Amino acid sequence: MGDHAAGRRAFLKQLTALGAAAVVAGRGPGLAQAAETPGRSGMKTAYDPTAKLELKVSEVEFLRTAGGRQLMARIYQPQGPGPFPTVLDLHGGAWRRKDRLAEEPMDRAIAASGVLVVAIDLRLSEEAPYPASVQDANHGVRWLKWKAAEWNGDPSRIGVYGSSSGGHVAQLLGLRPRDARYNVIPLPGAPSLDATVAYVATRSPISDPYARFQQAERMKREAMIENSTIYFKPWETIFEGNPQQILERREAVTLVPMLIMQGALDDNVLPPVQEKFAATYRAAGGVCELTVFEGSEHEWVAKPGPQTDRAREMVKAFIARQLNS
């Protein structure tokens, strides 16, 4: 027993030293506490959005589709004591294109501040229509809760970041975390986990897919029209899986804090659509922060510039507010 007590005293002394080192390094106080077991009652993961950490980037197999395609997860792991806050990234691409690499600059920026970011592939619309990509994302949340600790992540409060069509998927996850239509992919290693998330951050989300389809018709953009008709099969699902209309129907939903970043010059998803969604979300009792970026189009964060830098800082500040709430 004496050896055990001495060992514990040495361990606690080491944790105290780590906490002091973190303050010196500018990562803020409380790191010693955060180094305890994730999920312990009263524990909060220390997070300083101004931190600059080195990253280890790796990839693992995530899920195999019915057609045999292997979906991958790209892991951006900060190098430090941790455990770090954890975010799942859902890519855009009009439900039809792109993969886990689509938001790499944003993912790296978030991760370097001390967040475990995991970007996953989603099934594309020509492989499987709605709700396949939402099912993949639902599975991704549960899978990441199960696996986060392996990459020094804190699984107790998973956040989601989604862009464009990935923002649509992220909103559906937030609103319907336990929906039977989405929770269909088994996770044998952790069958009791659910897909609830702590917050949702989005860039140019398709908050109202039908309004976006109508805009494509007005602009005579055949490819954009086709993107919707391929994904929403049967067509009625464009109303069933529509975040704006879900709120208007007053469905029983979960309202987690949400961030929407929208380009003022976006003629794909119009700013008034986001303003209407944010107002409806707030009226339902949720917190929705909406910022319109002047001089910015649909995918402004794909290019370096002050508005891109601002978007990255906004996401990090939003995460910090959720973790400190």
C-alpha cells in the first residue's frame, strides 16, 4: 500500500507540472484536470482557441458501403497532453462529389488550436440517395465517441462541422440524433452509444433544400437541379429531410447550439434562406448564431484571405463558447 500511495503522489505531482507547463506555453490553465479520464463528472477539457500545436495526420478505414467502397476517416491529432475536444467534419459537394479532404485547410486550422478533428467520407448520391449520407454521419458520431480516446480526444462532448451539403447533413444530425431512419448502421463495438452531439457549426449549409432547388430552377442551373433530383429519391424526401420544414412542422427535435457562416454573394444558397432558418430555430427555442460574410461567395473559405481567416477564428471561438458553457 505504501508503494501505491507513493506512486499516486508522484503521478499527481507530474500532472501539476504539466498544468504549469501548459500555462507557460499559452494553452491556458486546467490542463492537469483535463488529463484525467474523459467523461468524468465535472471534468472540462481545457481549450484555448489561440493555441498553435503541431499535428499528426493519419487515416483509418471507417466504413464499407454495400457496394464495397471503403469510406475513410482522416484524423488531425494535436500533439500535446490532451485529451482534446473532438469534432467530426462532414464534407460538402452537393451530396454528389468530394470526400474527407474537401475542408482540409479548415480542419487543420481548427485542429492546430487543440481540437481532435476527424473528417469522414460520406456516401455520394449516385451510390445511394438520402438518407444514406445522414446514416453514415450518424454512424460517424457514434464511431468517433467510441474511438476518440485512441487519438487523445475527449468523447464526452462531440461537435460537428459541416459545409454546404455537409452542413445540411450536420443540421439533420443535430435535429434528429436518435431518428430510426438514420440510426441503421450497427456499431457492434459500442452498441449503447447514440448520435447526440453537443453543437453544430456550419458554412453555407443547405438549410432548406427545396428553396435551393427553386433557386437552381430560377438560375437555370441544370447541374444543380440534377444534384437535388439524384439525392432526393423519392422526391418527397426533399420535404421530409428539410431542416427548415422540420422546424416549421414543429417536429419533436433536439436544439443544440448552432453556428451558420454565410457568404453575402452566395447565389447558390441565398442569405435570406439562412436568415429565415436562424429565426425559425430561435423561435423554436434554440440558439443559432448567423454571420453573413460580406464580399464572399458559397465556398469563400477555399481561398486564402481575411474572410477565410475570420471564418476559421469564428469556428474556434464558437467551439470555445460551447466548451465553457
